[in-house]
Amino acid sequence: MTTTPLLSLIFDKLDGLASSSSEIVPPLAREARLVLSLRRASLFASPSSSTSDPLAASRERYQEALRLLQDPILPVRAQGLAILRSLVANHEALLSTDPALLPAVLDIFVQAVEDEDSFLYLNAIQGLSSMVDVYGRQIVKRLVKVYLGGRAGRVEEVGTGDKGRRELDKRLRIGETLVQVIQRAGVAFAVLGTSLAPLLLLPLTPPPVNDLVPSLLLILRTSSLPTPLRSSALTILATAIETAPLALFPFINLLAEACTTLLSLESRPLQPRRREPPPEPIDSDSDAEMEEAPPPLGRDGKPKRPEETPTPTAADPKHPSLRRAAILFLGMLFRTAAKLAAEVPEAEGYDSRNPLGTFRFSGAGGGGKGLVSREQRERAKVVLRYVRETDEDSLVRHQAGEVLEEI
């Protein structure tokens, strides 16, 4: 215990080394940081000398998991994460004996998410989802903070180079965790949202998703962030709309407005084809000079597809993947609204030709307001028609046409 302050000082220094631009130092720093986290976690659940300890079996499994996580062999470390996840899923009383034990386990999973190997970080994502199932309040609060970049209520820039790529990968994986959390929570997502700490409070909104949705909107509106991260925020919102639409009822029109504004501002019109003059004859001696440059290669060594970003950390607000995600959200929104309209029609004044503006939800409040206002629905139709006719990306045009048919 006497070395704890020194280890904390070393741990803080390792954060800077883990984000270094070197190719060798960051993996070693992350591994050392994980070892120190494991050592700190082991102090909170040291073996008891009492023979009548009711938590002896849990302590032994916990210590075994920490030992396995320090093993250099990859499958062995994955087994350690699996044991930790089982302790969480089984509601082991051991994790409640010390208030510092649960944050220590959470740190282990969050750091494992940063691992380059998919075998480990996928296990870590499942472990974080299990922790939310059992300890929803504090775990979701930490996940949202990491997704924003480590500071509540403010989005931190991702950075550039290898450091930025690692930070982007970590946030995207936390985004995958949030998607799993929403899917597993189902309609209880509204209850889960009450556990989040305030990040950006909006007036006149109920507490259920008062924090997660504003945080995602903050990421969506920050044009300096990488396109994959902004698309990830839209994916999380689309999952929430599909899973628990009533939980997002106070934010529906705000989200629809954000997506239609994004499509109207960031759409890239299709350029008309220009008639090119016939090519001039080329001498055989200059053939080598006229050879085209090879296409850029991706991280897998294969040529990049046109829809891929040149650099994962690049902030390109006009990239088609962002417009595709916005149209996906709008499609999910109107599809869910139509489904709810068919299930809960208003007794009087229900018009089958216009179901989205005339039905009511029990418990949604608002004196009979529809899920999507008539104004936002009409604006979305105008923007989607424009995108369908003019956007340069064929998939964006196709998606816009499909959503228009559903509206």
C-alpha cells in the first residue's frame, strides 16, 4: 500500500506516453498502464485470512481474472476479461464491498477497449454492456464522458496521425457499446437515461435522456470532428429511435431539424458532365510519363473505395457517409412514427392519409402532439426531394427516394 502514491504518479505519466506519435512506445505504455490498473484493482479485493469469509470464492475468481489479464498470451487475457464479465453479470456481492472496486473494474474494461486486437476489445465492449445492465447509473456516465473525449459537457478534438487514429478507434468502440446498451435496455432506456450526469441541460425536457441526446447532438454539430465519429452519433440516435422512441419524444423535432439542416447544407450536387476534346496522339516515347498514379491504398493494403475517407481522422462534412447516416436516421424516425400511428390511432380525427400528425401517445404529454410535427415533416420532404434529384452520391439519392416513399 505504501507504493500506491508512486504508482499513481507513474500512471499519470503513462497517459502522455500512450498518445505518443511513436510506433513502439504507445503499445508498451498502454500495457504498463493496464498492469498498474490491475495492481491497483487487486488491492481492493485482497484475499481474506478468515476461513468463514462468504466472499472467498468471488475473491479467488477476481484475483484469478487479474492474473490472467497480465499474461502475454492473447486468449489467456481474453479469458480474464470473460471472468470479470461473469462476476459483473452474476451480481457478485464482492463488487459492492469497496466503493473503489467497481471503478477499478470499469477502468480495466475501458483500457481493454483501446487494445488493437479485436478479440480483446470486443470482449471489453461486452463487459461494459454487462456493467451497464447491473450498475446503469455510474457506468453510462463514464461511457458518455469517454465518448466526448474525457471531459463532461465538452467535446475534445481527436487529433491527427497515429495518436488521432487510436483516439478515434476508442471513441467509436465506446459508441458501439452505447448502441449495445440501448438495444439491451429496450423500452427501459428511458429509465436508464435518468442515471446520467448532466452534461448539457435543455429547458422543459424530462430527465430520461436529458444528457445522452444533447451529448450526441454536440458531436453531430461539431464540424471539426472526424466524419466517422459524427456518423457514429447518428447511428446511436437511430438505434434509440428504433428501440425506445417515446424516450426521445421531447427531442424528436430537434433531431429531425438537425438532420434536415445537415442534408441541406452539406449536400454535394452532381456536377454536369463536360464534353472532353478528343485525345491528341501520344508518342511512344512519352508513354511512361503519361501513366496514371496508382490509387491510394487503405489500411488493409487494398485500393480505397470512393466512399471511404482519405484519412479516418479527416473532418470532411460533405463526405457521403455523413449524409447516408442522416437519411438513415430520418428513415428510422418516420418508419417508427408510422408504426406507432398504426398501433395507437386517435379516436377522433384520425386520417389514414396523414397518420404522423394526428395520433397521441400515452404518457408522452404535449396534449396530443404527434411524434413528428407537420412543419418538420414537410421540410424533410422538401430536402429529401432535393437530395434525391441532385446529390452526387448514388446511394444517398437511392436512400432519399426510399424515405420519401415511406413518408
